Amino acid sequence: MNAMQFNVQVEITLRDGVSDSEGVAIGNSLPELGFPGIDEVRVGRIVRFLIDAPDEAGARSRVTDLCDRFLANPAIHEFTFTLDGNA
Amino acid sequence: MTRRVGIIRFPGSTGFADAAEAVRLVGAEVHELDHTDTGFDVDVVLLPGGAAHGDALRPGALAALSPVIEPIRRHAEAGGTVIGIGNGFQILTEAGLLPGALLPNESGRFETAMVRVRVETTGEELQLPLAAGHARYHGDGTILLRHLDDPTGSEHDAAGIVSGSVVGVMVHPERAIHDLLGSTDGIAFLSSLIETGATTP
């Protein structure tokens, strides 16, 4: 078995409908800071790591499980991720 | 019979000593438990305040994967009382033992104040300290404590919720046990939780 290593980037954001106090604070301040015309600011988080898996499907399944159970909280978050097999 | 209260020590449970002092004050017995324990024999489990694992990722996220969570889950399923205070509440939501989640306060600030809350089951009003950055409750849990002047922005002004025999409160009854602390309202509230628990109406 030749295990592969994947470069992963996970993006975690608050679900629509969950108020983002950091995004609101930034959004409210932007005009007076000289950045007019910007609305609906949402702040998220990016987590990068390398993961071992036999193939891309395996990597996808491991990352999804990690996000479901740990990196994101399903009560408030949604997540997307990208995989790069040229790690 | 004296109630045995197991207080869990996670790395960063800075509220452990306050919780232990309050538990002894109400006449219960303190059993120190570790986050790596896989079993225990106590009547009540208490997860104290603080910042387990430095609040890395999200408050409670790492602690929710601790070995001790499984025996806590069994204790709760058997109807045993579980109390989470502050960070302990956050850990219980992250572990799925209580519904919902705790988000950064609406103000974006760490809120520290003596606040008024109402016990929804009795109508009683209490003065208890709040000290948290992530105290904004989001979810549909049954409210046990409601903020009367909510500084967090919680849904329905929730300051504490209950599900089955599991209770989570963002205010700190264990820090309101002496006149010098500005309130003694925590004594009777904590005593009642330890002696009889609080179950979903």
C-alpha cells in the first residue's frame, strides 16, 4: 500500500442565520476607516494540515469526519475544504 | 447522605479551586477527577470554569474529546446530575451533552459583571457574576436561567439551560458564596443543583 499525503485547507464559517459578532463589528467600522460600500462581512477560520490516506476518496472521507466531529461545530458552522495530492 | 461531587480537572480548569470551595461550603464531598479518567463513582459531576486547553480552536472543543466525557455521558444517561459552569457549559455543548453552542458575545468583548438572572423553574431572581468572552447562547435548549439585563446577546436571554439531568450555566454560582464577593446567591442555587438536580420540566 502506497499511502499518499494530501495538503488540506479547511474553511470554517458560521452558518447563515448565526449572527457573527466579529463580522458585524468589522462591517460597522469599515466606512469610517475609509472602506465604504462593503456589506455582509463574515469572519471564518482556515485550518491547514497534511493528511495520510490511500487515495483522494479516502482523504476526503477522513477530512469530512474530522470536520464533522471536531474542526467545525455542526450547531453553528459549515465548512468546505480543498485537497492537493502533490504534498 | 452526603452527596459526592466529582469535579473534573481539565488542563486549564482555573475555576477548580473556586468550585471545590463552594461544593464543600454546601456540605457536599469533593472528589477530584481528571480529564483522562475513564470511570468514577460519584453522585454529581461538575465541570468547572476556566479555559480548558487554552480555548484552542473553540472553547470546549478539545476538552469535548477527553476520555472522561464517555463516563460523563453514561452518568447523564442514567439520570445522574451533571453541572457545567462557564467553560464547563461550553464543554458540555461541544460534547453534545447539551444542545446549542456558545458564541463570542455580541459586544465582541470579554464581559465581566455581576448580573441578574431569573431561575425559570421557581421565578427566583439571583445576582451572579458573569466572566466570559463566549457567553452568547445559540440554540433551542430549555432555559433554566434567564438574563434580566443580558450583556451577551444570547437567544432568548439564556444564561443557563437544562436537558434531562444535565445543566449548563454561563454565570458563576460558585463565585457568589460570600458577602465579600458581592453576593451569596450562589449558595442556595448550587446547593439545590447538587442535592436535587434540575431536570427538564
